[in-house]
Amino acid sequence: MPLHPAWAKNVARRVLAATISPEPDRKHRPAIAAHFDDRGAYCGGQLPLKWHLDHLVSFDLGGSNHLSNRVAACPPCNEDEKRDMEWVAFLRQKCASDAQYQERLARIQAWRARHGGDADAVVPEATRRAYTREVQFVSAAIDEAHARLKAARL
Ligand SMILES: [Zn+2]
């Protein structure tokens, strides 16, 4: 665990994000993996034990933490490849044929429909603005406390 202010700020951001948009309970993981046939929603590869619950639309771009915005993904797709790419474009890129693309797209859409579609997939703008303010406030406080203690160290 890197005891650096950036780490504390990242944890604070995730805690505050979960406050406005709760993370799905871990008990849902088996049902999610089963819906996606134990395969990554984008690439179709076998899910490893520690698969990721990817955001279709990233939290920073307005997506929520709700299940309607989450799919099972392998770590390379989630961490390295998709980044902030629009998910439909990323899915298309990961499919070798149109038939494969249509099948995976239908599976993702069925998952979303099962969890209410668009209703909870996005964080309302006013809520997001309040969240951004609090993140900035907490981040500045962590930086300032860190700087004060560094300066005061004997
Ligand atoms: Zn993948």
C-alpha cells in the first residue's frame, strides 16, 4: 500500500463516488459472470478469477456504479485497452466478425435491460457537480495537511 497523498486522494474519491452511486454488492458477481458465460463482455475471453466489473461509461464521463452500467471484463480490456473509449466502439474493435459483435452487443443490452436500462446508468448532473466539489475539497485538504506536516518535520 503506497502511503502517498495520491493514494489517499484516490481512496477518498472512490468513497465519495460510492456515496452518490453505490457499488454493487459482491454477492452479485456470480450472477454477472453467469450472464456473460464466464467470458469478458468485450473480447469474449475466459474470465480470470479476479475479473473486473467494468463501467460501460466511465464514472468520470458521467456513468454510474449501478449494475446497468457494469459488465464483466478481463483486466487487460478494463485496465489497458478500453480506457475512456466509447464502449460500443471498443466492443466493435474487439470482435472478429459482425456476427460476433451482434451477439456480444445483444448480451450487454440484455444485461442492461434486466437492470432497468438507462434509468440508473447515469449520475444526475447536479449530483455530479456536488461530488466534484467535495472531491476537490478533500484532495486540497489532503495536500495541505501533507505539506504542513512535511514542513513541520524535525
Ligand atoms: Zn477482454
